[in-house]
Amino acid sequence: MIDWRPSATRDTLRHRAQLLTVARDYFAATGALEVETPSLSRACVTDVHLASVAASVCGGRYFLHTSPEYAMKRLLAAGVGDIWQAARVYRDGESGRHHCPEFTLFEWYRLGLDHHALMHDIETLTIEMLKTTRSLLPSERLSYGEALERHAGLDALSAPSTDILGKIRAAGVDAPAGLESDRDACLDLLMSTVIGPRLGKNRLTFIYDYPASQAALARVRGSLASRFEMYLDGLELANGFHELTHAPEQRERFQQDMQMREARSLPTSVLDERFIAALKHGLPECAGVALGFDRLLMCALRLQHIDEALTFRFESV
């Protein structure tokens, strides 16, 4: 028998709608314009940790966006001001208890803020969205270095890959062969499997100032990236940046990503030249963040699987 029914209960769907209303009210009250940007693009993400979903449309090759970031920054460069959207996004290869290839992101940008000020912004919104279902302890802020020292006994800047892998394997996690040659990949695996699950126990935990090698689209200050992540119940809920505005540096980072993709035999990327052109025109000083809405709903209602937060589960077969 074909199971045609929704994967979320009626009460969950009602709460999902309520949280969306809370977000819309919050952004309206704080002066952020709700926008919509295209899901399809000729370009795709370069980040080696993300995989785009390709689509054939009108005889051309397109990609479903992994985030609305590039298009939203084009709006910022055009002078639109503070903006936000609730976007459906798509990431290939992401499926499991906390992952779905199609999910909802709340993404927003504030002019004139850095990543520390944006942490306060997302903290305020998240607490407001959770207040009817969760009573949280005071929020916690740890630098990336402090988190690795406290939860793994490692120095974030100097620990060799062998020591990082030792902590991963001691926790009973299998590490892919050859991983020791990529220190950042070792750190990513440590954070996702060992440290992350220990963070945000009935409180919001912010991890900030990542290694510069993990800057993505954030500014770099010496050995540190102006970036943060927010956790609750051991789940990463958000990733935020004090945004890089320098077009030549952004292009160089994209090119480095593409070289890494080639070295790892990953699908090639298509550089978003419109985004680079917008940076050249001038991206204002800003900070931006993406919040996983489905995961937030999981935390709000203490759901055990992301399917319970989705109207219909992803049809994998």
C-alpha cells in the first residue's frame, strides 16, 4: 500500500505555521524586508562540503540553490537594506535523522553589524520562537578554540591531524581512509560527531571565531574567521558570518574551492559571476546568518526525526 499521508501531525503543522508567523512579526518589527529569490541558477556552490542538485530546464543546465545567499547579497549591493526570507533549499547527499535534501532556511542580513551583534539578533528571535514550548537556560558563548579545549582537550590551531583523528576514533566514530591529509576535514568531522552533540544542552550555545581556513564567505582577522554557529540539543541550527565584501578575495576563495573539488574528484562548480559583479559594485558592511527552520521545529517540539517536522518526508525510493 502506498503511504500518501503527511509525515507531520496536524499539531506539528499548526506549530510550524505559528513559528513562521513569529518570525515574520519579528523581522517586520526590526525593519527587515521579506524577499524572494530564484531557486534555480546557472551557477552553483563551490564549497567542498556541499553538493548542488542539477536540473535541466528549457534545454539548459541549472542548479537548485543550496542557500539564497548569493542572490540576497546582490539585493544588498543594489541598496535594498536589511532583508530576510524563508527559502526552500536543496543539498544533494544529505539524508538522515537530522538531514533532508530539501529543507527550509531562514536567511537574513543586517547592515552595519558584525558576527557578535548578529549572535544577539538570532538569539532574540530563537528564544521568541521557542518560548511557548521550551524554557532555556542562559545562552553560552565559546570561541572555537575554547570549545575544542573543553570538549576534546585539543588546541584548535596547533593540534596535528593524527591527534584529532585519535579523539574521533576514541569516540567510536569511523574516519575515512586518508583523512589525515586534510586537517580541516578532520576538524569538521570532530565538530560534527564529537563536540557538536555535546553543545547546547537545554541552552543556545554559540561557537565563534573559527580557524581562518574555514572562513567560507566570512571575513578573516589574522588566524581567525569572523564566523559563528549556533547549537541547541546537540544540533547545529545556524551558521553566520561577518560578511566578506572584497570581490578579488572572494574570487580567490572560490577558485581555491574549485581546485579542492578537483583534487577530491568532486563534481565541478560553476562560478557565480553575477555575485562577484555585485561585490565589485559594492556590498555594504553587513552580517548574515542562515537558520535551519525544520531543525528548530524539531527542538521546539522535541521531535526525534526531521521527517516529523516536514509536511511530507523525502521520498528516497
